[in-house]
Amino acid sequence: MLNGKSILITGGTGSFGKKFIEIILNKYPNIERVIVLSRDEYKQFVMSNMPEFKDNPKLRFFIGDVRDRDRLYRAFDGVDIVIHAAALKQVPSCEYNPFEAVKTNVLGAQNVIDAAIDRNVQKVIALSTDKACAPINLYGATKLCSDKLFISGNVYSGFHDTRFSVVRYGNVAGSRGSVIPYFQDLIKNGAQYLPITDERMTRFWLELDDAVEMVLMALDVMHGGELFVKKIPSIKITDLAKAMSENLPIKTVGIRPGEKIHETMITREDAKNTVELEKYYVVKPEFDVKHISQKYIAAKLVKPDFEYHSGNNDKWLTINQMRKMIDVI
């Protein structure tokens, strides 16, 4: 699928980008080139010297920011596939610096769309988040806007062949901002308890390899206009704390601004456009993007009252299962 292709990853020095690049370089030996576009030269230096990437002739590093439209036009020249992972992701930071989040997550998305169309990129996958579904914080609102822009990009592209789809998933275990490294640091430094915001809280659980697998699947089957949601298990935050330390007590510290008890991936309002497949759901766009409905005509439509959130999931991880996964992060 990727052999002979040139792939560019925005925000490629992040947790997802590094894992994605590591996997595709091993899986597709005849890949043309892989371009890492990010704005932090030090992270690029560190990444370029990691054993799995050092001296790889197919890997390119390109300093740039998705806010800079002209730079994207240069970076996308000759690129076949774009994975858009760049974003401001920290909820408190986005709340405190709202227009900075808009510049990167919304205006940056539009720049990626424009550059992809005008540079004749074949496929674009934009990474989304559960916080973009029924958002209650600015980060989620900007990512929802980004999702809508990418889906609409299939119409906006006119007679060009560029296709856009979105992959939405929940918290990635062990990634930057994940609660797991936070708890690990507390335990390492002799904490007397593990703080949780609410005992009722649940979250989706996704490992980095699963996130990469989801994006590769979407690249393979996308028509353009889909929002893909992988079926993944849920966890209880109290179980996660117990999995990380059997001895430390749990202390409830109160829910933070912009935080939900359960994270949602598909709302009830989206049910009318959602079909179910074996390993994932597809939310089709409100408008028919060049006969996308025909691609999923045989897929099962979910029930009208369907809603997919971490609290009503039918797949849950046990404490022992979580402990085994944490050991390899």
C-alpha cells in the first residue's frame, strides 16, 4: 500500500509520529521517503539519532509549522500521502491560550487542506480525539472544527483527486499527556497517594500500535469523507490507579475544568450516519461525497439511539490486563 509512496507526517516527532514511522519503515521496505514536518529542531535532532531512525536514507526532516501556509506548499511538493498529527493538545494550555489553539488546530488544518489539494496529494488522514465529540473545552472545539474542515475538504477539492478522511480515537496509553507517566512519576518520587479527579471516571484505552494500525487501515479502505472510530476497550480510572500501585491509596481531588466523566467517540446525533463494521465504526458525512454511501451500502446502520462512550462500552480491561500492558510501556 505504501511501497513507492512519499509520506509526510505533520507533528512527526510526537508519540504517534515516531511509532507510525518506525512501523511503516519496517513494514514497507520499498517506501519512497518519509518526511517528518515539525517546528522543534531539537526534537528532530533527538529523533534522527534514535537507533531505529539513525542514518536511514529514506527519512527526511523538515522544519516547519502548519500555521505557515507557504512552508506547507514547499513541504508537500511530490508527496503522495499526508498524516496530519500536529496539534496543540493540552486542555489547560488551550483554555489559557485560546487563539493559539485556533491558529494551530483550525487555521493549520485549513492550510494542510489547501496545500494538499494544490500539490495533488492523493490521500490525507487527519488524527482526531474523543474530546472533539460533543466538546466541552476549547481543545475539543478546535478539533471538532478541524474534523469538519477535513471532511468538507472532499467537496472543497473540486475536480482535484485529493481525498480526506479522519481517524478518531481516545487516550493513548503512555503518550505525552497520558495519566500513566504522571502516575509513574508520582510513584517514583514517593507519593503518599494517587490523585484521581472522580471515582466514576472512565476512559477509552488505546495503545500506540493500535493507533497506527487504525490509520493504516483507514488509508487502505478510505473513499474520502469518512470519520473512522476504532472499537477499543474502556477502563475505570480507579482500576488504573490500582493497576499501577496496589499499596498507595486513592484520593479524589475533583474534576478539572473541561473534563468529562466519560469520553464520547460517537454521539447519538451522529447515529443516523454511522455504520458498524467488524473492528470499527464509520461516520459518514451529512452530504454524499462522490457516492461514498455506495461504498458502505452493505454495512449495518447502528440503532437510532446509539451512542459510543467509555461508560457504555461492552469491552473493559481488568486490572491484571492493564498491569501487563503498563509493564511494556
